[in-house]
Amino acid sequence: MKTYYKLIKKPFFGRFMVKWKNPLPEESQNEWTPVSFSSNSGAILKGLYASSKLDTTKATIVLGHPMGKEAKGYYLKHGYTDTLRHNGYNVFIFDINGFGESEIGNFFYHRDIVSAGKIAKKTFPNVPLGYLGISLGGQWATIAFAEDHDYEFAIIESAANTLEDFWVKFPTANTVLKIMGFLNPRLKKKIRMIDRIKDAHSLKKVLFIYLDSDEFIKNNAGELFSKAIPLPSEVHVISNAKHAQIPKSPVRDQYFNTIVSFFDAQIKTQIQ
């Protein structure tokens, strides 16, 4: 079955399914604890976690990576994990199935996100649990939040409203997607993000971060998600950055401040 999934996924993710390399220097890698866990996607997932660098821990944040060879290393390389840990947050990163060090499973990536949350909660049981997902890790989280999840607040960044919206710019993958949808219309409906987010629950608030001009995502995607989700939410729009590359942009500092401020606000709300 894994061979079958690998073959079907190749038009979508083939160039990203490579051997994973940790971007951190060896001395920094020692701060992280490796973890393996089963996902209902049928795969064994690989992750890393590290504790807050402050004496008082605010919460644990699970990070769902965008599509790319870096997989969970995206967050290590671009400053997310350092920023969160220095601001009082435990961090749990993992490779979605088929990426990085994780095994290949089925196409239900939201199950990986649900499973990661449950393991993170067991690892750090006495603090709240939040989520940050970008592009791939954000899009599938919109379905995960409609399942039996453990997250209490979340940030979704640059996520398309549907698979079709994202893959339309990639002819081969888009053709395969259309064929799969034609052969299994019930499955197509089950993983339509803009509809599934209507069943999201148990989150105190969701922040949608989007770019004012994104070559892969419709400009109003964040607004559509915010209107569809039956939970408190807001949309934050960023300029002068490219898709999944905000840490490389001139607004890097403001961006990280927005993330930390949102998470801090959710913690304060729980304490009050």
C-alpha cells in the first residue's frame, strides 16, 4: 500500500520526498528530543520537541510545515522555534507523512496533525496546546479542527480554500487531482477545506495570516475561511513577502511579533 501511495503522490510531492537533513548545528541539535508516533494516516511520523527557554512555560505549540524538502526543518531554519522558545513556549515539530523522516501514509494529512497534537499534549500535559500551520500544514489543519483534536487556539497561514485552488497552477498534479475527484466524488467532498472548516470546534480563537498578493493563494482565501469557521477568528494581512517566505522579508520582525502576541493573548484569556 505504501508503494501505491508513493506512486500516486509523486505528481504532487515527488520532488520534495527526499532524505531529510537537520539544518541546526550539532551543538544545537542536542536541545531537541526525537519522537516517533503512529498516525491514523497509516504512517509512523517523526518529530522533535524542545522546552521553553523561560522559567515559566506559557503553552506548547505544534508546528505544521509547508510543502518542501525542509519539512519540519523549515521551522528550525527560519527562526520560528527560537522565537517561540525564547518567549516561553514549548515547541513540537513533526514531518507530515511522506515528508522528511516520516513514513508515507495516505492522503488524509489532517490525521497527522490530529495525531501530533495528541502526542504533544501527552509530552507536555500541564500547559495549553496551540497550533501554527503554514500552507500545507495550515490547509489540512482546517479539517483537523473538525475532528477529535486537542488544540485550544491556532494560527493558519497562507492556506488555500480547496485543493483545486492550490493545484490549478500545476498542470500535471491538477489533472491527477481532477481524475481522483471524478473517480471518488465522496472523498472529494470529505476533504474540501472551505466546507469542513464549518465543523471546526474547541478552539478559543483562530488567526488567519495571509499575504496581500500571493501567487499560489487567492487574495480573499483568509476572509472566506474566517467567515466559514463557527469560532472567533480574525484575518491579518501582510505585504512585501512571498508565499511561505515571510521570515525572509522586510516584515520579519513584525510577523514574529504578530505570532507571539496572538499566542500570548490566548494565554492571558485563559488565565483571566
